[in-house]
Amino acid sequence: MSSAKTLFAPAPVAPISDEERARREKAVEWTLAAQRRQGYTHDPLIEDACQSFVAGQIDLAELGRRLNPAL
């Protein structure tokens, strides 16, 4: 029997370039800063998901699933 972690683990993603990492980092920083200006306080799980996206450990679809489990 498989564990839930195995069943729902994200598919491996291809390594990203330095340019893609910088693009992702800029997009995440801009988005989080805009939300902070609106008074939103971030959950550490959101910060972790965003950092995983920037690092290339997850793709945009997985980031969306982590930020909104209803997706």
C-alpha cells in the first residue's frame, strides 16, 4: 500500500536556468510585496511554497495547488 505522501508527491521538474530562477524570484518578491502593502500577513507554508518554486523544485501548477488546495 502506498502512503499518501507518495500518491500526492509532485512530479519531478526539470532543472531551471539562472535566468528562469531570477525571473521567478522577481515575480514572487513583487507579488508578496504587493500583498504585504495591502496588509496581508503570509503563512510560513506560503513562503515555503514560493521558495520551492523559485528554487525550481516545483512548477507553477504545483505552486498553485499548494497555495489553493481547491485547485
